[in-house]
Amino acid sequence: MKIILRCGGVLRSSPERELVDDYLKRAGGLVQSCGFHSVSEEQVDLKKCKTRAEETEKITSARSTSHQYIVLDERGKSLTSRQIAKTLSRLKDDGISETIFVIGGADGFEPSNLPKNAMKWSFGAQVWPHKLVRIMLAEQVYRALSIMAGSPYHRD
């Protein structure tokens, strides 16, 4: 299964870019040992979109016949790192070819335009800057793969 971070907006050279790249590189070193195909990031330029609905449509355009969207939204379900690892493992075992984490534009998503089967996850009730959400998501994917690979986990 491919793990894709599909993010609204473009992160250019910056400390945030360096952190995202670092966590994705670390995660990339673990994917095969955990039975995954790859982990990557896709930046979606939303500048030409005029409405939240257009942004939602552009960022959630269908990719494959067997994919699962996980939308990051402050109203979503808050999971532990172990729950994230279990969910990714279950999706892989269920034959999902791509799990696509989605971070929307500055105004969030148009709920009626989200795919019907999309899961909604949250990093808490707070509203986070999208650059930080991207870093936190990359770190949590890395952490989930580390847990699946049997690396020592500080909570044990």
C-alpha cells in the first residue's frame, strides 16, 4: 500500500519543509520492512480555486480504484499513535492500494464535497497552522511505521 500525504498549498524551502522532508525520509526507510510500498507527499496548488468546494474537489480527486481518504479536520476523531499504526496496518491488510491523508486549504473542506467513505481524523480540538499539521502528520506516519517495525516506543 502507498501512503500519500496530499496537502493543500506548497511548502517551499523553509524550516517546516526541512522537518517534513526529514520525517518522510525516515518513514521511507521503514515502509518495506512493514509491508508497504512507499510514503510520499503531494503538494496541491490551490491558488486558482475560487471556492472551498473547488479546493475540496481538487484535493480529493479520485486516484485509484482502491484508495482510502483520511481527512485531517479539527472535528475528526483523535487517535493515539498506536491506533494510527493499527489502522494503517488494517487498511494494508484489507487490500487498499493507497491511503491518502488530506490537509485542506486555509478555510478547510466543503463537507458536502468530501468523499463519502473518507475517515476524519484530528490532532486535537485546537486549530493548528497547516504547516504544523503537515509536520505532525509526517511525524505520526513515521511513528506509526516505527511501531509496526517493532522499534522501541517511549510509551512502553
